[in-house]
Amino acid sequence: MASGSKSALTLEHVRHAYGEILAVDDVSLAIAPGELVCLLGPSGCGKTTVLRIAAGLEPLQQGRVLIDGAPVADGERDLPPEDRNVGLVFQDYALFPHLNVHDNVAFGLTGLPAAERRARARRVLEKVGMADQSKVFPDSLSGGQQQRVALARALAPEPRIVLLDEPFSGLDLQLRNQVRDQTLHVLKASGAATLMVTHDPEEAMFMADRIALMRAGRLAQVGPPTELYFNPHDAFVAAFFGDLNRFAGAVREGRVETPLGTVAADGLAEGTPVEVLIRPEALRLHPTAAANGSEGALARVMAARMLGRSSLIHLSVRQAGGEDLHLHARIPGRFLPQDEQLLEIHLDRSQTFVFPTG
């Protein structure tokens, strides 16, 4: 959250256990109005439990939950979801099968005159592109349409906070890309603070202003997607965002020797055992004849595969001890060198990371 901005949703030192299993361990997080934060992490890391505690669906055991600076759960009180002014979108959408689209969206608009309920339901359905389906029942809708109706229902009461739990996981790839793009723009236009749970790092980078990456109940790193990608705090964070080439080494005079050249190891003591992590896109490949006598590492192409937006090149590099090392390089667009072709590798060191072993 930007410095000085007021938090719409705040979690302070939240801790939650299921019996002997500590699911959430001292999680603190603040989300500003209009900000979209993704809780990202592997299965079982505690991210859905955090979301449920924020929603009031899981009783608070320790810590505090505040909305607009006022506590809604703090050990003395634990307000139910309907008293927290939050909109909820679940993985299964949870639409009422006996109500049509309009009535699903209008269901939570209690206390409003009937004409205002109809008008607001219509407005929010127009925002998600479902106004022409208002009389249809959920079982006649596609998965993407159901997701949009669920989002409209969550936004209809004009909540200060929207909470989404894996909202796109049930959609096929093409539909997921389309629906999450639309969802992003609807959420940002609403001005609500949004907390979304996902296990998909690409989805988190697409949706989030900030990512809160969890591991074993704790926050491993919180920041903008570019910060987690280019400045990971540790090997877990670096590896969560994709494939890595890995080398073992030790610090010598502030640097580490790898088969691809030396890498800076700032701040690590002499002799520290380290792991060097290099993203596939950090390997820049050049035909040996075009390298102009430069001193890049020499690699042999094992295979090249087109993956759509990029090409994946399998490489073999001879190490000093005589063993061959298998590496991956990812090149934007179409780049398909022949098997056995020799290429030179040059490192983009902005995507090369050094961490102490273990």
C-alpha cells in the first residue's frame, strides 16, 4: 500500500490453527481503496484461510481485522460477513439455481425500494456484460457467464471490499484470459479494495497492483509484481515465478563462478556456499559466427520448441569438470536453431540471483 494512504482492509498479526496445524502465522497486510492485492502461494500455504478470516467466514483466533480503520474482529467482536460490507466471489460462484440472473444479483440489495433494486441490478449487469441474460437461470449459463454474474452480485451492494477465492480456476485457458481481463477492469472501475486468492503466478502478475506471496502460513514477500520477479527475497520467491537454471558455488572475492561466467554476490561472506538462479529469459543466444570474438559460454542446442509467444531452447554446456549441464533458454517470438548447432550464451544479470544454500 502506498505510504500515507488509508487502508480499506487491514489484517494485523493474524494467526490461525486447525488443531496442531498452524495454517496462518503472524500475517499482517493492508489494502488501500481501489487497490487489488493477490494472495499467491502453493496449495496448503494458508491463503484461503486468510481470505475467510477477512470475510468473517472463519472465526478469528488471534490478531485483528479492520475495515476503514475500525475493528470488525479483534478478540472482543467478530462481525459476520453481512455486517462487514464485503463482496464475496467463490470458486464455485455459489449462484442460487432457483433464481434468474437478475434476482441473483438483486438478492443482497435488502432495504432498498424495489425500483432502486431493479435499477442497480441492471446497472451492475451492464458493467459485466450480462444485462441481456437477466431472465436466464444459472444452469443455462457458461462458466464464464456464471463468473460474471457472481461478480455482479458481489458488486451490487457497492461494497468497500471485494474478496475473491480462485475465481477463474474452473474456466478453460482462453475463457479464463478473457474473463479475468474483464474482471480486472470492472473491479478497478468500482473503486473497491480487492483481495484475490490464486495459486497461479501469471494470473497474479496480470491482476495485481501488489502480490502477497505466502509460504507455510507466513508472508514470504509483498510488493508489486515487478519487485517480486526482479528482486526476490529468497530462492522460494524466485522459483515460484517460473523455471530456473540452477548452479551451486561459493563466494570468492564477492563473486561466484558459474559455467556461464562470474556473478556478483554482494553482501555475502567469503566462502559462503550459494545457489545461483538464472531465469531462462536471462540467457541471450548468439550464433558463434556473429559473436565478434566475445567470450560468452559455448552451448550446444539439444532441442528447440515453439511455445507460441516464445521459443524454449534446450542447451548443453560443458562444465570445467567435463560433465554436460542441461540449461533452458526462453527467447521471445520465433527462434528455432537446429539441433547440435553451437551458440554463445550471454547473461542478463538483472535476472540472475544468488542466495545462500539452504
